[in-house]
Amino acid sequence: MTHMPYASAAGNLMYAMVCTRPYLSQAVSMVSRYMQNPDRGHSEAVKWIRRYIKGTIDVGLVFKKNVTGKQECIRYIDSDYVGDLDKCRSKTGYVFILSQAPVSWRSTLQSIVTLSTIEAEYMAMTEAIKEAIWLQRLLNDLGTDHDLLKIICNIMSAIYLTKNQVYHVRTKHIDVKFHFIREILDKGDIEVQKIHTKKNPANMLIKIVPRVKFTHCKKLL
């Protein structure tokens, strides 16, 4: 493995993922964790991803102008509780849709170990709202007329937690920095909504999914 350019190959995949291929986020995130000490299994995974890119060279992002004039920005988020078995950390995945195509996406391990599905989703929502605030300010600076930003997730309990403290016993240990969500929602600049897991394209960003589910999520993007 010392003679194989694993880091260079993974870096090339990361470039493609960051620029135009959001649906590769989960796979590229996985292979990028082992740059320091890869084995042949990781090298084979990189080859699989490259073969997939070669076979889908005609797939791209298509942006369409809204006939009403206003641009609607929708943000899908999801989390995978303890998805990483090496560090026992959960994964955060999100994607922003603007003009009917992704403009911002991410798939990454969370910075701390979470103790419940609610906490993992709550932390994912925090990262999503920080990105939403940045995107909202960018659109304002560009003079783009846009609707209210919508944050869509599939965990109802996490949505309840953003609005009140009914789960205080289970969540009182959560760092106060993650509770700024409530203040942002109270201002009315961002709205949080529920979506079924089957209709959430961010589901492919946080875990391995079957081919049918992968194709379905890609079409949603």
C-alpha cells in the first residue's frame, strides 16, 4: 500500500463530490477517514467509486429558474446514530436545494459522542441552521428575492425539542451552544418541518443504502 497513491485518489474523489456530486458524500467521507493507514479493502472501495463516476459521466446538476420570481430554499437533514463503529460517533448529513438543485451539502462525523437519536438529530439540525443562516445572508447580499428557509427532518422529537424543553430530563446534558436553534426559530427566519424518511434525500448522506434507495434519493436531488 505504500506504493499506491491512495491519498491522491481519495482527494480527486473529494473534489468531484464537493463540486458536483452530492450523492457521493457518504462514500467519499468513508474512504477519506483512512488516508493515514489504508489497506487493500479501502483501495478497492476507491476503485468502485471511480468506476461509478465513469459510468455516470452524463449525470449533472440542473438549475431551473422559478417562474414566480422568488427562489425557494429547502434544506434536508438527517443523522445516523452511532454510525461510526470506530469512534462511536453519529453522522450528520444535509443538503440545500435552491432553484431545484443542490447548492450546499455535507456528510461528516459529529464532533462529540451523542447519547440518543434525538441528540444526534438535534446536533445535525444545529449544523444545518448555521449553514442556513450563512446562505440566507449570501442571498440577501446578492439581492436575490427568496422565500422563508425551510429545514426538513424526519425525527419529530427533535423538532419538538427545538420549540420547547419537554425532553429536559433526557437532554439537560446537551451543551448550551446547541440550543441557539430556539432563538433562531423564535425570530421566524427559518421554519422546521417534518418529512417521511422515504422522501428525505439526505438519508443517503449518512449511511449505506441499497441501490434502489440510492437511485431514488439521487432523483430527489
